[in-house]
Amino acid sequence: MSTLTLPSALGDYNTVDVDLELIRRLDRNGPRYTSYPTADRFVEAFNQDGYAAWMRRRNIGPLARPLSLYFHLPFCNTVCYYCACNKVITKDRGRSAKYVRYLVHEMKLQASLLGRDRRVEQLHWGGGTPTFLPHEQMIELMTATREHFQLVDNGEYSIEIDPRKVDTDTVTLLGKLGFNRMSIGVQDFEHAVQVAVNRVQSEEETQSVMEAARSNGFKSISVDLIYGLPLQTVESFDHTLDKVIAMSPNRLSIYNYAHMPQLFKPQRRINVIDLPQAKVKLDIMKHAITKLADAGYIYVGMDHFARPDDELAIAQRQGRLHRNFQGYSTHADCDLVAMGVSAIGKIGPTYSQNYRTLDEYYDCLDRDELPIMRGIELTGDDLLRRAIIQALMCQFEISIESLEIAHLVDFHRYFATELVQLREYEKVGLLSIKDGWLTITPKGRLLIRTICMVFDRYLRHDEERQKYSKVI
């Protein structure tokens, strides 16, 4: 057994034990729980009428919440073979010009359901490659956003960046438009790996973007890496980590590459024999955690690391950390209004998802209808289980008494079936249930998805898990 203990964020120190033997034994397919229920459980019976009813309801008195806005900008001019995002590969900026016009129309429809005093505290442009948009289209989109929504000063306004497509002038413009946080896609700096996934990107390009962001007042810079890509080794990924740590981002995300070519066509271009074996992949993951801890980064949870003074680490210490479709967040009380193809929003006890294709998206908006493809209104049971999964994902513990008071249940009776499995996990040291708390141990934190799956009533049969990627 190989075990590693790291300094921690919960209290003064957050401990993470990397038990490779246990991970190999318990690793399985499972959701990432950016929502509960997960998006594959949404139903077409939940349409724009149900969504509009909840939007109007949330305008009333104590139900009103601040807003988080998400815009999905799907265009890329090249394809990265590992990518599983909903994207449109094109070099035609005219297509994005049309798309922005439709986004503005969707904004008008969304805003018509909201009171004018609903404050926007968060905003995120994701993709795709948001900076595929030329400057005039970025200005058009942000100008319309400010016309239809009340953006607070110094809110959290973030954007995903591909350094290959961005120059200093673009970063300067983004700062002027109000963006103050960015997530930079790197994945790996090794040239052979980059060629294998069709994403060749220099360190100089990445460093230039980060320097421009800091010069233009960006408060937080995050870097995305992926382990498990073709031709990666522990040594090669160590070189990438050295280069990234030297750039000193505020946060890092290190994602597990899930090779699912049956679902994502670009992945069919990856040579399977070049993928690292399972043991090598785990070794890469363990080494990355060690290296980032030595460099002073806190393990926040799942794939995320942050400096101790970063907002995510602070929110976790204060019990305010939240998880949504963009990953970890600091604003748990926001309603999420999501716009663009395939975008997923959360309004009150509901989730909704827009149509995935441009044609379907445009057709709905041509009829002045919100382009909602499916969604779900959560039951009391869903809300209870979502609260548990959120708490475990974000804080690694739940107060059983507080949960019982909030949801009017007897925890041990209600979850009698689940407790059978939880006790088995307790025996191998993943968690403890005592003194009114369910607490994830240092050994269980890397397997948090596996533990959360116990509470997922939609996952009763092993065969259902095959549609998901591996936990580690």
C-alpha cells in the first residue's frame, strides 16, 4: 500500500491520504455530481412552461435570489481530440455573429421573466472557445448583458481561455468588459502529448496570457491540466507541473481523461495503445497531488487545488463552498440562468437544459420560445440527497442532526439501505459515522464520488454506471 499525507484546508490542515491499493479496488464508473439528479435524469416533460413558472416564483419576496449567468459559446477553429464538450468546429466568424444575435434574443426572453432588481453576482463564458468571438462580438454580448441584467460591481466574472487564440489586446478588452477571473486550458506542456491530442501550445503563449491578465486586474487565474492523455508518463507530467507551478496560478484543476470514443467522436483519433496504463495513470495522479502540496496548494476536492488565500479555499474553510455545472463555486445561494446551446441552469428546485444543436436552438428562439429541451423539478427526496452530496463534495462532512431538522427525517431510518454500504466503507477507513456526524476521512477524499454514489437513488444497478467515466 502506498499512502501519502498532505497539508489541509479544513481547519488549519486538510489531510489527503493517497491509498493506491484502495483506489484500484474501489475505482468505478460514476457521475461527477455537478448536479443531483444528474443531467441524464432530466425529462422532456419539464419544458419552458415549468421553467417560466419557477422563474416568476423566484421573483417574490424571500424566494428571490441573486443570479449567476452562464453563456455557452460553442465555437472552436480546431478540434482537440480529447474534448468531450458540446462544440462547433468552424473558422467562419459569421456563424458566431449569428449565434450572438440569438443569445441576445434569449437574454431578452429570460429577462422578461425576472424583476429588474435581481442582482448578478457571477458570470461565466464557457465553451467551446469563448475567445473565438472577435472583439466586436464580445462587446455586443457584454453590452446586451448589462442592458438586460443588473451586474454588481466587482462580481465574479470569469472566462475560459485558450492561450493559442488570445493576444494581449484581447485580454485588455476582457478586463475592460468586466472580466476579472480566467481559466486557462493547458492540459500538458509536453510536445509529443500535445501532438497526440492535436493541441500544440507553447509555454510562452500561456505565460504571456497570464502576465496580461495580471496587468489588467484579473484577481484569479486558474490552469486546467489533464492526466491520462496519450504518451504521458510520471516524468513527463512532472515537467509540466514544474512549468505550471513556476507560473504561480491561483488555482489548478487536474482532470482525469475519460476515453469514451463511443460517445465523443474526436476521441476516436487518439491511438488507444498510446494511453498510459491504469497503474501509470494512478502514479501520475499521486505524484501531481504530492507536487502541488509541496508547492503550497490546498486540495479543495475532486480535481481542484487552490492557494490557501484563494476564494475557493477560504469558502471551504467557512462552509460556503458550492458545486455546480462549472465546478466549485463560492456562491451557493445564486439561481443559475444558463444561455446558449446545451447550457444547464438551476432555478430554485429545478434544473433545465437547452437544446444541443444550433438548428433546434435557433428554431425555438425564432418562435419566441425559450430553447429548453428538458429539465426536472426536484422532489423532497431529491433535495435531501442533493444536500448530502453537496456537503460531502464541498466540506467532506455532514451534521446528521442539522440534516434531520432541515428535512424532517430520521437519518438512520431513512437511509437504512445506504447505511449498509456506508458501514462497509467505514470498515476500510473511507469515512466515520459517530457523534452525530458523517465525516469523510483523509483516505476517503479522493474517492468522494464513490461515497456520494451511495446516496444516488438513481444508481441502483451496476450496468447504469457504464455511461459514466471512472472516478479516478
